[in-house]
Amino acid sequence: MGTAAGAAVVGGAAVGAQATPGGTSRSAKDLGSLAFDPGAYTELTTTVTTRTGEKEVKYRFWKAVTYVAHPVDVKYQSLNVSVPVEIDGTAVDASDAPILLANSIGGYMPSSVADADGVGAGGPPMGGGAPGGSGGPGATADPAPGAGGETNETGGALSSNQLLAVAAGYVVVEPGARGRTLTNARGEYYGTAPAVIVDLKAAVRYVRANKGRIPGDTDRIVSAGTSAGGALSALLGASGDSRLYDSYLRELGAADASDAVFAVGAWCPITDLEHADGAYEWNWGTSPLKGGEQADRKVSEELRSQFAEYQARLKLRGLGGFGPLNSRNYDDYLLKQYMRPSATTYLKGLSAADREAYLADNPFITWRDGRATFTWEGFVTHVGARKKDAPAFDAFNLSSGENNEFGAGTTGSRHFTAYGARNDSTGLENRRVAGDIPALLDLMNPMYHLGEGNPGRSRYWWIRLGTDDTDTSHVISANLAASASGLGDDVDHLYYWDQGHGANTDPADFIAWIARVTGHAKRSGRH
């Protein structure tokens, strides 16, 4: 027996819709080396602090299960499974419970669960590294600021969601995956795009193929991740069963099963990389860097212009009946749909004295009739310094984590936008993106798959971002939400007031949301 401790909050549950079941159980002989061993577990106990108090959870823990037949690196291409069997002394049957597929990837870095000693204990990268956009191969990581202790050193999610999930009676699967800094003995990069999403898809296929062997409802897999992990969670949801990945999955010996996931939880997703530079300048172009200096004005203006063209091509409509979104009205949309409601919720949660003090310290906010109002300029000034220089993602000197994510062979970093390549400052003779880059971008971008209306996509989306997060643009997650909503999907998207990158201030609500959208609340008799 082992013991672990966790602190989080869990919420209630509501009735939700059912999904069409799919897939059948397969024998161990049919699955061969990909057969999950139901008896190869260790029984552990953990205490989880929930909204209703502490819960003692006894669970079965399967460690470092390889999820492909031909792994490139088993340290990363393995997963952990946690299945609750007893909560506060009462037996739990998790055979039809939702499955939370929680990745701990940050900065597109490698993530391993091989050394985890229990649920929520795996995921931080091995060998260090930096959050997305803040350093190439071997860079030193800085803690994610303003995230309330919710992230590891590369911005990947910590354990709140996983702990709360087992305390709610859900099955938790935590996959490792290859990442951008991994090299072999020949100096070749083997974890750059699209390795990480291929690995996560292979993990989903492994779980689906082992229906009836892995406890839980394999038709109710809910993906979750933060930062780059949030982008990958969204990509899993958007690209379910896309044929674009078939050759990569066959090469790994992935299971012959669906890689579609039922629902998506994405916190501050660092995604839509080929358009992220323009979106960042639209959002933070007037903000100073931390030292007080300004980013290159010409670069910022050119990238803003690119964003305007891109946003017009998307032809998205805002949530809440806002209408068509473009670069001229996006600030008004963000204020109405997200920022002002976020500030209002925050201020309403304060005592009268604390609210009065906060408003005195932040005179850009007008508080009237229980609502907060302010201008876009006031909001941007309130957030303060931007985190990244221009360009934020495809750096002219190839120094960003995303440049490394598109490395290939023995080349550690490459440009992935025409603008970045054209303005390269490293002395490259050919100032064009490599011929394989466009296809890689499609493989890595959920917006591509949503734009195609992929029929295998998730239909339920939980998207969160901190208002003070300058790791990316607020437009990125808002576009993701608008795109999914435009397809008729169920989207729950909001921003946390005064929170930074990686924040997760409502994990209990996420657990309750899973119960609602998967129909687990209704099936288990909880209302």
C-alpha cells in the first residue's frame, strides 16, 4: 500500500446527454503486445481535499504501460492508469465511469510518467527545458507566473484535475509523450512535430482497443492539458480519427482503434502557431516588455496587418450572438464576452471592503449596478508588460521553443512562417520555409481540423485562460471557442480575472462538467 496527498476542490454533478457507444472488447490474443494486463496493478491510497471536505480514495495504479507496439522511446511512450475502488470506505464501481486523459505537457517538451509513484505524480519533463516560446533546445525554464501553483516548470498542468477525478469516481489515464528536445546518438531530433500529437493519439487508441480490460467508459474519454498541453488537448479533440496521422501511427504500431475523444479540457492553449505572432501583436503590441522597452514597432505593425487578413479569412462569429469577428471589433468582443464578465465575477466574490479597496487601486474599472466596465486600453494597461518580444513564436533568430518544435533531422530549430524565414537573422541562405512545414502545421493545428469540420471531432469544449496571460494572445482561445461553437458544438469558455499562464481556479467545476456532458451524473443517479 502507498499513500499520496493532494489538495483541490470537487463539485457536484448535473444530468447530461449520452453518446453513441462504439467498439467491442477484444481478447488479449487479438491485441498481442498491446493487451492491457488487468491484474498488474498496485493498490494505493490518497487523500484529496474537495469542496465538501477531505476524501480518502483507495485506487488501483498501473504504472508505465507501453502504449505502442514499436516504441521509439518507452520512457515517454507509456501511460499510467488510476482506477478508484473505494472512496471514504464505500466501494466504487468505475467500470462505466468517464476516463480523464490528462497530459502534463508544457512547452512542447518531453513528458514521462515512468517515475510517477501515484495518480497526478507524473509528467514534468526529464532533463529540463523552457515553456513554449521562451527558449530553444536546452534552455533553462522559468516558473509559470501567476498560475497559482497549478503548473510544473514548463507550464504543464499539475495534479488538481487528476486528483479530483479519482475522488469523483472517474478513471484517470496519464500519458507520457515525446517532446521537442529529444535527440538520439546521431544527434537527430525524434520528438519534434508531429511526434507529440501522434503519441497522444496512440495512447487514446490503446485505451479504446482495451475496452473491457481497462476500466471505465472508453467512449467517454475526456482530454485535458495546459499551455502546449492545452493546445494538444484541443488538437486531440479537433482531429479525432483524421487520416492525416495514419502513416505515423502505423509506424509506431499503434492499436487499430479510434483516436477520437469525447470532450476537451484546454487551459491557455498555445496553438494556431502559424498565426500566433500576428494575434500576439494585435493583443499586446502596445504593451512594453518587462524592462520597459518596446518591441520593434515595424515588426509589430506588419504582424498586426497579417492578423487582420487571417481573422477575416476565418469568417467566425462570436459567442453570445455577437456577430462576425474581425480585427476591428475583436477588442469589443473580448470585453463584452470575457473580460468584463470575468472582472464582475471576481469583484462580486469579494467582501464589500475588499471590493472597495480593489476598485480604489484600479480606477480604470467602473463599478455600477453590480457590473464592471472598462475600456480595452485600460485593460491592456492593467495587465502591464508583455512576456515575449516580436515575433513571439517564430523568432528571427530561431530561439523560440516553437522554432525547436519544427526542427528536423539534426537541425534543432526551423522557421515555420514565411515572415519569420524572410526576416531570418541567423544567416540562412534560403529564406523560405522548408517544403514539409505546411503539412506539419496542419498536423499541429486544431483550427485546421475545425475549419474542415472534421466529423470525428469532440462535441464538448471546456476552454480557460487567465486575463493576465501574455504567453499568447487572448484571440487564440477565443477563436478556438468560436470555431467549435460555429460547428454547433457545446462550448464552455471563460477567463480567470487577474490570473496568469496555466491558472486553473475552477477545477471542481470541470469535474462536474465532465459528469454533465458525459451523462455520468444521470447514469450514476447523482443530480
